Amino acid sequence: MTTTATEPHPRTTAPTPSPRWQDLTEAVREAGQYPTSAEAERITRVVLAALGSHVTGDERVALAQSLPPEAGRVIAAQIPVPHPLTAREFVDSVATTLDNSTPATARWDVSSVLSVVATEIGAALTTRVLAQLPPGYALLFGRAELASMA
């Protein structure tokens, strides 16, 4: 196959993002108060990749199917970790992935994305996902985490 100077090469043309992906990243941009959609999209991809390595089984499938296709592909592409990180370790791992990030800014980024994800997937699936994760993640998803009274 040949291309002319005015025709883009088929492998270099980026796919058009779905409206659902654009809505998701726009919600993250607003929640995190990011200056650009590109920054919100970059942070969303990093956080979803980290989350995708921590959720397994039916919840992983349901999570990927409940989000826009772009987000589902990011989640599905991850290899599950043998032992989920604590919430603090999770945030720290995201901080090492994002340029110029600190644990405090990474916590903001993670919370901005996961609170939007929780809204997108609904309460029931959020509860199922949280059941797979160590204690401490609920706050990252924008939920209060009540301590056991026992």
C-alpha cells in the first residue's frame, strides 16, 4: 500500500476518542482542576493502569465493561499483581509513574480519577471492587470508610 504526501499513513492516524472517554476525562479534569484535557487524560490512563493491576476476576471484567472502551482496554491490558498494594503504596506507586509527582499530588490525582470512576460504574460495582482491595481504598474512591466497631 502506498500513501501520498497528503494522505496520512494508516498506522500514524490516532483513533478518535469515544464521546464516553471524552466525558470521563473531562470529569477527571474538572474533579482534579487540571488545566488541560491532555493532562487529565494522561493522569486517567496512569491511574487506570495501576487500578487494572489490582482488580481481578468478574470485578475486573465488569469494571472494564462499565467504563468507556479506551478505559476498559487500559485496565484489561494490565497483568494482575500477586498481592494488592496498600492504599498508601498504591498512591506511592502512581507518584513514581507521574513526572514531578509527590505522594500528596499523587493522592490528589488518584482520588480525582477514582472518584469519577466510582460515579461512572455505580455504587454496587464500586463496593465489589473495594471488597477486593486492602482497607484504605474507599477514601480514594470518594467514599467514607468506617472502622469496624468490634
